Amino acid sequence: MNGKPDPANLVLLGVITGVRGLRGELRIKSFTAHPEDLGAYGPLWDKAGEVSYQVIVTGEARGQLIARIRGVSDRIAAEMLKGLTLHIPRSALPKLEEDEFYHSDLIGLQVITTSGEVLGTVSAVEDFGASDVLEVDGGPVKGLVVPFTKEVVPEIDLNTGRVMVDPPDGLLEPSEDEAKQTE
């Protein structure tokens, strides 16, 4: 890539969560469909698009990648990268099919029901095995987790910044702990 990418067009692929060992290995939480492929995307950038990093994945432990970054060879240098988010220009990502979305595009979207009730905003997209779920914060239901299926999420409009939800029975009911707090 010639030059630096436009920060507005960067997509989050991972975050450095910690250090492993004395030789500069890093723990990275990857947000890619296949976490082990993080290094295959080519140079990754900081969120400002100022500094690029060549990531070499060396293994996996406890659900996170173990990796090295070219030029980082000791624990002190690695510690300085803790918390760094790793991004790639959107143009370097594969094109999506209709009704496919990058998780980073969903974060921050307003979540509303089919009847118009605002539930909050998408704060995270998680994969717990069976299917993805949307975590929704800032609304009337604390700790709301919405199954990310076509039945429950029939519409996503990136242009208006909205996720339409058709909540199944019980989804918007308070948890037992919340119900006890209101008694």
C-alpha cells in the first residue's frame, strides 16, 4: 500500500490484550471470522492510520492469538503495545454478499423494535457457538442480548444507522435479579 490509509475507512480486526514471555510475543483478541488468519490480511494499522504493523501469528492460547510483530523483540517493547487496536483499510476486505455485515459496521447502530421502541445501541457482536448475538447497551433493558438471526433481526440499514428487531417473547423481560431490585 502506498501512503497511509484514511482513518475513516479503517475496520477494526483485533486488539492487543497482553504480553507473553520475554521475547516480545503478544496476546491478541481477533475479531475476524477465522482468528488465525489475522496475519494474512497484510499490514495492520493503528486506529489513526499512522503506524503499520506486520503481525505474525505463532499460536493460540485461551481463545486468543499468540503473535509477534515485526520489530518487537522484547517484553518492554511489547508492553508498550498493550491496548493497541489493529485495523485494516475497508478496501482490503473481501466484498460481502447481500445481508452480510462486518461486525465493526454494526457497533454503535441504534436498535429499535418493529413497533418503534428504542432499545439502545449495539455495543458488541459475540459468537457463542450456535449463532452470533448482538449486545445492546443504553436502553431500558439492562444486559440485553439479541440473537443475530434473520427472524429476530429482519432489517439492518447502515445508511440510517438502525437495526430493526422483532423480539421473541420474553426477550425484553427483566432478568430475575432486575425484577428483585424493583420490588
